[in-house]
Amino acid sequence: MQGFRSPRDLQRSVNVFSAVRNLFVPPRSRRSASATNLHRLNAMAEWKSAASVVA
């Protein structure tokens, strides 16, 4: 719990982190570099659209 004031704050941060990580990290499989790059580009586009809606 380094840097967190309560277990609730830690859990909230972990929940957000895991959701964002699942968006950006491609599933483990034998993918080409271009397929991985495409996955990350799509993830960044989703992130930007979600951030603009929330902000």
C-alpha cells in the first residue's frame, strides 16, 4: 500500500490500471509486429475518444 492512504484508494487505482492495461496490451499469441502495432493504434484511438468524452 505504498503511497495509498487506505485500501479503498488502492483498490480504486488497481481497478482503473487493470482496465487501461487490458486495453493497451495485446493478448499473448504469435502476432506479427504489424498486427501488434495496429492493435496499439486502435487502442490509442479508443483511449483518445474516451478521454475527450469524459474531459
